[in-house]
Amino acid sequence: MILNECMRLYPPAITVTRKVKREVRLGSMTLPANMTIFMSILALHHDPQIWGEDVHVFKPERFAEAVAKATNNNAAAFFPLGLGPHTCVGQNFTTNEAKIALSMILQRYKFTLSHNYVHYPSDIFLLTPKDGAKVVLESI
């Protein structure tokens, strides 16, 4: 739940691009062949129509009943590491590695944000804290 909410608020890549292979009709629009489409993962993951009015609040319990419930069964509403045949090949490895690292840290340390930390995400290419995340670790 915690990792999914982190990935929703701060996806590793903020946009994805796809190239239309052949002309496609999408609702009232026609997308010509060879057109490049840019999709904002960040905008989708921060859409209040999908996630609710508290969209900017860190709320891991959104994912308590899995991704399908969190997105009202909209499979395309949450894809921090891609979707379908374009899913990141390292998705399972990265997710497992993050779970292991987080569990090892939480077993040994209590951590809090530094009192002088200012939350200011920077989105040049990847979404990262502008001045880093200043964290204070204390042994348990």
C-alpha cells in the first residue's frame, strides 16, 4: 500500500510516449498513423475525478483493497511503471527490491523528515525532491 501510494504521488517517470502505428478512431478524434502521443502519468495520478478530492494527500489506505478498488476498476488509471506490453521489464524486481529495503530499514530505524525539509518536487525528467529528501534516522 505504501509503495503504491508513493508511486501514485511520485511516479518514476512523469510521462510516457507512444507512436500510433495505424490510423485509429478514439471517441470523436481520429489519430493519424505515425503520430506521437505524450501521456502525463503525473496528471493521471493526480486526477481528483479518479482519486478523490484528497488526491494530494499521502493516503496508503487507498490501496488497502488492491489497485482495482483504488481506481474504481479503471486499469489505465494507475501505471507508474507502464501498462500492458510496455510495462517496465524491471517492475517485479524493483518492487520486490523496494519492499525488502523498506522492511530492512523499518526493522532497524525510525525515520522522520528533517525540520528544515521543504517539500518541493522537481519534474525536469524524473520526479525528485528539488534539494533532496533530508531524513533523520534513529536506531530502534
